[in-house]
Amino acid sequence: MLDVWLPLIGGLVLLVAGGDLLVRGAVRVAERLGVSPLVIGLTLVGFGTSTPELVTSVQAALAGSPGIAFGNIVGSNIANILLILGISAMLFPITVSSSALSRDAMVMLGVAVTFAALSFLMPFGRLIGLVFVAALGVYIYLAFRQENVSAEHGAVYDKAAALEAADPAATPGTGGRGGLVAPLLLAVGGLVLVVLGGRFLVGGAVALAQSFGIPETVIGLTIVAVGTSMPELVTSVLAAFKRQSDLAFGNIVGSNIYNILGIGGTTVLIAPARVPQEIVTFDNLLMVAASLLLVIFAATGRRISRGEGAVFLAAYLAYLYVLWP
């Protein structure tokens, strides 16, 4: 038992710790290369908390475990909405800006529908991966333009702000001056920890599935997905406690967009695969339904109430009951 759970838990710890160090080091390197704080925030900081999902899905795909790779992506999106946003809303009702709803939340829903439809129709080859990654690049570029001309922030900005509020050391401009060597070593050290953590986590997940006769897909959708979503949970809950509940909304919406376009796209670029049939026929549909429900709740009064948060959380517990053998 210990040889199964130790790599699993140790891998998660290394992923989260390594991801934090990677973001801190990369931010300092970018600062000292003269990159603007806004660009750093929308890229390195904005998607820093998604590093565990990225490394885990890529390593699982390379290891021939598409159930863990795609289960991690889809399961993380489901957990982000039903579990993390549900808990955050139950702590403090979440306010939703009109721009975050009309633009970012609709993009999230559209991306979820596209992923579900394509995975039903065909295997995911490198062309789909390239299109997904290119679409993410366009989305970030449009977010950068919007932040330059508008006082209303979008989901990408909110995702960065949520991490900066939880970890001030990740904020551009707080590292002082100095050379490139120290932050570069910090970033490389963080990357090494993330890669090792992903390897341990995937190995532990496969061993757990084999030891207990549980499908790899179920492990990916639950244990791996929730574990790699821990940074989003921490940043969203802290944002709720600090009465910055709008950041919690943007954090989750931005994460879900990145999970599919960035992580899904990169994963199939490196290791093309077909999404497992059980995910196609059930979990993808639940992801779309959860995304649609989020849009509906957010559109009613521009807020997600405690009662609606309780609905999210109850739905996630029901999902686990149905999914887990």
C-alpha cells in the first residue's frame, strides 16, 4: 500500500511546490529581461497554477495512459466549477462582472462544447492540438489588448491576480534587482520538481488503478484531477476570504479555458490519442452541463449565491458517488 500511496502523495507535493518555484523564478527572469508586468501577469503568472495539470497530462499521455491524461483535463474542469467554485461561493457569494460573463464565461462554454464534440467525432491528432494552442494564443493576445484599453478586467487577469494575492512573491515588481543566475536556477529547479512530481503522480495513479482494479480513467477524473487542482482551490478560497470573490470567478473560468486549449492542445501535440469512450459519453457531457449551469447562475443577478454554491458542491458529491466503484 505504501508503495502506491507514497508516490501519489509525494508527486502531488512536488508538483505544487515545483510549480510555485517555477512561476517565481520565471517571473524574475522575465522582469530582468525587460518584459512588461502586464505580459508577465497574463502569461507566466496567469497560468502558473495550471502547471501541475500540464505536466501530469503530458507525462500520462507519453506513458500510454490516455485515461489519466484526458481524465485529468476534464476532471479538473468539473472540479473547478462544482467543487472549488462551490466551496468559494458557500464561503462568500461571488460577484460576476458583465465582461467576465459575456466574454470569458461564454468562451469557456464554447471551448468545452468544442472539446466534447471533437472528441466524439475523431481521435485527437497534432492538427487539433495545434489549433487549440493557437486559439489560446489568440485569446491571450485579445486579453492583453483588452487590459490595455479597458478598466474592466478579464478572466486571464483575474487568474493572475488571484495567484498574486495568495503568493505575493509571484507578483511582478516585488523581486528587486539583480542578475539572471539566481532566478534562472530557481525556475529550472522548479521545473525539475514539477517533472519529477508528474512522473511520480502518474506512476502512483497507474499503480493504484492496477492494485485495486479501478479504471485509470476514474483515477484521472478524481484523485489526479483534484490533486492537480489544489493551486486553484487555494487561490480561489483565499480570494473569497479576502472579499475578492470576482477573482475567484475569473480564476476558475481562466483555468478551464487553459485546461482544454493549453493543456489539451499541448498534450495531443506531443502524444496524439483518442479520448476514452467513457469520458466521451459521460464526463464530457457533465463538463458541458456544469459550464452551462455556471453561465446561468452567473447571469442571474451577476452573482453566484451561497445556495447556488451548495448546488455545485452537492452535484460534485453526486458525481463522485456515481463515478467511484
